Amino acid sequence: MPKTKTTRWDPCERLESREEMALYLEAALDDGDSGVIAAALGDIARSKGMSSIAESTGLGRESLYKSLSENGNPELATVLKVVNALGLKLTAVPSDTDEAA
């Protein structure tokens, strides 16, 4: 059987519109894992150009790469600056469960 050649899938190559970016971030937020959320935000920032995001936020490009990775732990202020620079916004809606009251 011939070997199948695979390539690493990069979401940055698929995130072209703000709507696609918002849906991608929403899916990460729904997952609830902070590493997934940070990595998704990093993917979106890379798709827009990390240098541009760093300039818009006043944060260092290298520190953004580090904090917006799966192992990163960005501060809330960083998340909000990046989300704003991407032209997105975070919103809160009631969850589908009655866990929190």
C-alpha cells in the first residue's frame, strides 16, 4: 500500500473573515480549556499578522507568541487587547446548563 503524504493543517491559512475568526474563537471558548482558547486566539492573531497585532496592542511580538500558545497563560488584559485589535468582541450569554446560579 502506498504511503499517504500528509501536511500539518494550519488554521491561519483558513481564517480570512472576521466572521470565520469569531466562529473559531467561539468554538474554543465553548471548549472551555484555557490552552485551547489561548492557542485559538494565537492562531487568529497569526492569521492577521502578529507584528501588526503587537503594534496595535502595544505588546511585544515575542511575548504574544508565547502567551497565545497552547501552553501560554495570557492575562485578561492581554486577551482583551488582542481581541480588540482583531476587530472582535467577547460577549457573555447564559449557559445551557443550570450549573451556575
